[in-house]
Amino acid sequence: MDFALTPTQEAFLETVDRFVARHLPPEEVRRRDRLHIPPYDLLPAMGEAGFFRLALPAEHGGLGEDWRSLALVQERLGRHAYMAASILNRVVGFGIASVLSYGSAAQKAALLPKLAEGRLLISLALTEPGAGTDAAAVTTRAERIPGGWRITGRKSWISDAGGADYLLVVARTGEAISLFLVPPGTPGIAMTELPKIGNHAMPSWDIGFDAVEVPEDALMGEEGRGFRHLMSTLHASRASMAATVAGCAQAALDCALAHAKERHQFGRPIGSNQVIRHRLADMQMRVDQSRLMVRHLGWLIATGQNCRREAAQAKVIATECLQYVTHHGMQILASAGYAAESDMQRYWRDARLYSFGEGTNEILRDLIAREMGL
């Protein structure tokens, strides 16, 4: 593995910096979080900047880069504005990676160009009141009807469903699982936004499906092989989350470090006290560990190697690193971090989601153990 950035990768990171400076400077990130405004309006600009084409092979209009370059962009976006990194991950993981992995030729032709240009958003509708980590326990059902399917059931905590063009619905067909692309505006769908404590720019929804009828070509992948397809989608989304969370952890650490240099007590910066210095050193070591895991994972994906274990490890390490950094960052900032206008409190609130989003860290540890042969 070579950690040196290519000229193309350096250019993309500069593009990220310019994009954020123009569209999501710190005050705009704070405003959107305060007013609960998701960045759906920025999707076309992100497409124009080429962020989504990084994940596409050249034969589908991509830029000919690989996951190593994508992970660098995800990490940099996560450091600047996690809300933008999150929406990039939706397009890449639930959209491009899924369509490439198990979409039909017609679906690839119809969806990939729009995804690449930022004109399409897909939301994964997996979680139910009684199923989440146990994905095989979904009770939403899809039954064959003349010319298509009828879907009945309920989903909950579905991120970005209100801004999506399609819901990637996980439903039971007979004894197996299948996946369906369903527009949220289809008759029979009722959606309610769910209040939550963090990630205000990534709304979550409760969704009811009351005899929702979709055409035959709404089926995504093969009938009855949805569980296998779903694992492919989650593999990509976990890799994306690890990269963006590593960037967010560095941002939280930067915030704590700046405060430790600026805040004076007893006539000197608090960062001159050993307890604070060592705490910041521990925080930086964990962030660097996360970053190294992400770089290694990017190399494994780019070179076509089996990396189920490494993707799970990267997600667990990065999300728990972020929780560690924000926990200690809040302690270092004290009242300054607890203030509503503080960036640290936003990092702290948002961080709590990631250790159970995209698969709980407990179930991922079980996956890691199985991959070890246990």
C-alpha cells in the first residue's frame, strides 16, 4: 500500500475544500442543524463537482478512480460537514454500489446517470419496529399481483426517506427476502417524520405501506436473494460510514485542541496541564488508528479482495473513536462545549447514532468473530 496521494486525489481534496467553503461554511452547517434543513439542494452541485462519479467505473460514465479516492473525499467531507458526507454515502452506498452490484441492465441504464449527476437519491427502508439488526426478521410483505407486486407493512427510522426519489424496500416474498425500488409518492404510502436528538440535517421517517402496488420492474436484483443483496449494500455503507466518521472525529479533536490552546486557567493554557495534554494525545492516536483502518479498507476494496471483516472493523473502530473523542472533547470544553452554539455539542449529539446505525457494533463484533473462524 502506498499512502502518497496522487495528483488526482490531491485535486479532488482541493475540490472538496472549495465546495465546502462555497456551500457549507461553518455558519451554514450550524444554521442547517439548528433549523433541521437537509442538504438535498446541494446534490446537483456535488454531482457537478464529480463526487459521485468517483464511485462509478469508467464504462458507466465514472472517473476511473477507485474506493481509495472515494474514501479520501468522504473523510475530508466528514471533517468539514458531516451532513454532506452523509448524503454522499446515501448516493454511493444505497444507490450506486447497490445498482452496480445487483441492478438489472435496465436499472443501471436508467439510474446510474442520474445518481452520478446528483439528480437521484435512494433511501434504504430496512428497519421495522421488530426488525433492524435482525434483518431476516422483517415482516413487511410483497405479494405478486398481475403485472407487479403489492407491498404491505411498516418501516421505521428510515433516514432521508422524505427527500428520496426511491425507497429501497426490504420485504418478505414467501419465505425469503427481496428488494424493491418504490417511489415515496406511490399511493398507499404514509410517512411521518420522527423527532430525534441529533443528526438534524438527516431526517428519519416512519413509513406505512398499505397495499402499495408497484410494477414488476420495481424488483431490485433477484427474487428471494434480497438478503444477500442487502449484505452487499450494507458492506458498502459501512465502509462509507467509517471514512466519514474518521473525518468527523478529526474535526471534533481539532475543536478540543483549539480550545485547549486558547482557554486559560491559573494563568496558563489548559493544554499545558498534563491531564489535558495526554487526553488529547489519546484522542489523536485513536483518530489516526481509524484513518489507517479506512485507508487499508479502501485498498482492499479497490483491489477486489474479500474484506467483510475489515469493513466491520473499520466501522466499529471509527464510530467508537468518534464517541471517545466527543466525550472527552465535551469534558475539555466544559460549559463552552455544552452551549447550544458550540460545534462540539453537535458532534457529541450526532456521534451517538453511528455505533448502532448501519448495523450495531455488537452484531458487527459477532460478524468479525465469525470471519475469524469462531
